[in-house]
Amino acid sequence: MKRTLLAAFALSLTTLSLESLSAEELNSNECIDTTYEIVAGSEAITRTCGEYQTISVYIPAKTAILSVHEIQKKGTAKQTYSPLAVKNTILIASGGFFGYRSDGHEKPIGLIRANNKRLVRMLDWDHGGVLVSDKKGNIKIIPAQNRSQAGAWSEAIQSKPIIINSGMVDVNKNLRDSEFNRVAIGYTLDGDILVVGTFHSFGQAATLVDFAKIFKNEAERRELKIHRALAMDGGAGAQIYIPSKNLSFGDSGRSYFPNAVRLDATNGVQRQ
């Protein structure tokens, strides 16, 4: 019995030592911040801490047009996103979710509207929302309970969940909230736009709750009060591409990409 107790005590001390060492190593990881000036006053800030990377892109009010683009192709994000870029494209980010047809092939799911045309029908999700744009510089996130309003907008993409509402974290921890790469798009009541992504070398960046906190911290660092922020497709689908800087964030492997969101500077933008 004494030997068992001594062994257990020794194991406990070893575990505590390893945990302390891991914490020290984690805290000692040097984080590197890099700032990129894009176009029309837009700015991207990346923070790299070991295998973790976060990017936030700030776009001032009335300086960008948001459009939705159908892809429905397999490939790397750069292969599928690059052809979408036009002059003055600020960034291209991951869009909505996808499911599978009866024949096993992928298909986009959730409302998709582009150029005033409905491409994919609305789903009756009880949470989440619809990111909409009039292609005149105005965007909005319509909560699920009011989703029928999305039909009045030129561009719309349905996703889930809303992670920030009235400046506060709006998601709760649950057992299915796992760590994945994440991307979300948010806006202020003044019209400023903030796009945030968090990524990890092995795709285990953050839970939704942790990501919501990261988004809120990035907004506060820029002194922005985000009215709403909507999470887009996560995992391998979580991508941000900034063509003017040749910067890609997200899984570099092949995947299926149903659609994407593009933000273009209004000054001299080429609409497609």
C-alpha cells in the first residue's frame, strides 16, 4: 500500500512538472505581429504564435463592396479563389456550408444569392444568420428568425452561428464544440467591416467559443464595436486570400469549395 501511495505521489509530481513545463513553453513562444496596408484604407494584421496564426482585416465603412461567388469545385483554396480576384480585390474569404447529394457528390447548402438571383434555397436553421449585401457598400447580418428578409438583397449567404451580437460573445460552450480553423465576418453600425480568421498547422485552431473571444479581442484592439459577426464554413473550408499581397491563410490541401465571399474596394472596382 505504501509503495502504491508513493508511486501515485511521484506520478502526481511528474504530471505537475510536465504541466508547468508545457505552460512555460507556451508562454515563452514569441508572437510575431505583421501589418499589411491593402487598398482604400484597408489593413490586415497577422499574429503568429508558434503553430497558431490569427489574421484580422479591417475595412473602413463605405470603402468596399461585398459579393457572393459560386465555386462548386475541388482544389486548393488558392486554385479556386485566384480566378475570382479582380482589380482592387481586398480579400476573398470562405463562404457557406456544403452537404452531399444522393449520389455522394458535394453540394452547397443554405441560401445563396448572387447578382439578385437565388442560386441555392434557404434552410430552416433555428440559429445562425444570413450575411447580405446590396453591392453598394452596405452589408448586414440578418438573424435566423428574420431570414426571410434576405430575399430583398442582391447578395446573400446563409451560415451559422452568429458569434458576436451587440458587441458581446453570443455562443455557448457545448460538447460538440471542437477545435477547428475558423473565419467570421462582422460589421459595426457605422458600416466598418472586420474579417477575422484563426488557423493552426494541423487545423485545430479554436472552438467556436474561443474564436468568438478572439474576434471580440481583435475588434477591441481596433476600438470597433461589432454589431454582429457570423461564422463562415470552418475546418478545411476556412480560408482567407489577399491577392494583392499574395497571402493565403488556411489549410493548403485540396478540398471542396462551394462558394466564397469577395470584398472589393469601391474605388475603381470591377464588378463581376
